[in-house]
Amino acid sequence: MRQIPEQTDYGFIHGHTKAPDVAAHAKDPRAKRAVIEALAVAELVRAFGLCERLAREN
């Protein structure tokens, strides 16, 4: 996954990864769900860290 620039004035950011597609080709919907959940958790952790950093700066 490519890094998002540390700029905070974006209204929306779209990210794409092929990991769910790879899991889907295995014909295992549980594997695809697990990949999507892992990506969502990772993004929430990153976003929370960004929010904490912004709070410290202000």
C-alpha cells in the first residue's frame, strides 16, 4: 500500500489493495472477510494515531 502524504485537508481519500481479491480467488468468503476486517482495523489504528498527533499539535 502506498503511503498517504501527511496532509490533513483532504475531504476524502480512496485506498485500493488487491488483498481481498486474492482471498476471493481462493473461493473462501471467510478469508476475504478476514482480510477486509484486518485492513479496516489497520486503518482505524492509523487514523487514531493521526488524530492523537493533531490533538497534541493544537
